[in-house]
Amino acid sequence: MKLTRYALTLIAAAALAGCGSAVKLDEPAPVETRQPTPPAPTPAPAAQPAQTAVPTVDLFSQYTQEVKDKRVVYFDFDSDVVKEEYRPLIDLHAKRLNANKKAALMLEGHTDERGGREYNLALGQRRAEAVAKSLTLLGVGANQVEAVSFGKERPAVQGSGEEAWSKNRRVELKDK
């Protein structure tokens, strides 16, 4: 223990002795005198390239043009399942509505003449809601779509037969 204390004392003394040759505080430190160098000349500002006007793209208008004649989704008999072939149409309408959150659609569900009035109103509603769900899954706000049913009350084509019925089983996407 004494040996350790003795060794620490020697180290401290050696450190203090080495500091004795340091700069004395009483004497001013030498100052180097230099002539200031003049600042480099500032280069003239480079000519700004002409600003090119980038036209703004109105996606809503562009999508509106694309969907102007694509406003009907057709369904199979007694079905409210959106067919795969109408996915691109629904996707295009979703892009349009997402480009303008103030835009809205009325989704009108229709059926053919077969079945009772209440049944067809319910089926038309389910069809309209199926399209609405597809749109909301693609990011469209629920406040931008409204599903209503007209059942068999507003046929697109008059007559009986599969040709007329297939045109009446539909959801029409109309701007509000």
C-alpha cells in the first residue's frame, strides 16, 4: 500500500516538473503580424436559364374524359358480384374520384323484370353497394359514393328475354 502511494507521488511530481517549462502567464505571447489578403473578386452571377412553364395536369378532367362513356357495370342473373371484366372501369372511376375529393357518384342499382318488387329493390341495392365497396377499397371516400336502388322500375331496355334482361341487370355510375 505504501509502495503504491509512493509511486503515485512520484508520477504527480514528474508531471508537475514537466509543466514547469510551459509558457509563463506573465509574459505576452508572441503575435504574428501579416498583411491581410484582399478578398478574391466575386464572379458575376451566372445568367439564369429561362424558366420553362410546366403545364399543370388536371387529372380529374383527364379521367372524366376517359370515363365519359364507361358508366355501367352489368351483373349476372340474381347476382350482386362485380365481374372481373369491370374492375378496370371501377379502378378508373376510383382514380377520378381520388383526384378530386369533392366529386361524388350516385350508384343506381337496377334489376331485370323477373322477381317481386321488394326482392328486386333489395338486389339492386346490393349491386349498388357492391360497386360502392369496390370504390372505397380503392381509396374513395365513403362520402363520395351513394348507393340507391330502383329495382325493376327503370329498365334500360324494354322487353322480355335474355337480351333485354342482361342490359337491365346493372349499376349506373352517375355524377352527383
